[in-house]
Amino acid sequence: MLELAVERAPERVYGFALAQALAERDGHTRLVAHGTLYKALDRMRRAGLLTAEWEDPGVAAEEGRPRRRVYQVTAEGRRALVEDPAPATRPGWGPAPA
């Protein structure tokens, strides 16, 4: 997932767009479950690999939709991706505890 956000860099990406890109990349017809996606994004944010902020409310109002939370990969996130491209081996990135 981090690599998709990097591909869109330096622009910021919002969660639903990231879910769509994941589905397209993997050839799925369904999107990633939103609960799963946002939990993973939050784990990456807490690990310092992403930043997250709410977009300007005026932009959302002009487009007649709710505000989006947007994510951007940090320098640390880019470094982690280059050093170890296998997400399951990164601390805190493995499957969520049962």
C-alpha cells in the first residue's frame, strides 16, 4: 500500500482513492474493506511513515462532499520502502492482532 502512495507522490492521496488503486492493481472488483484500510493507514502514520491531515473544509464544500483525510508518505516512509519492500517484516506492519 505504501508503494502506491509513493507512486502518487508528491501529491497527497485520500483513503478511498488508495483503496481504488489497490483494487485496480490487484485486479479485484471489490475495494479493500475500509476498516482494514484505515487501520493500516493509521498504523503507518503512528510509525512515522505517513502524515495525515484533513483537507481544507472550503474545498470539500465547493465540491459538495464531506472533507477527506489525506495522506502523504514521509521521508522515513520512502526510506523504509527502499530498505525493506516486504511490509510483513516491518515492525507493527504485520497482520493486526486477533
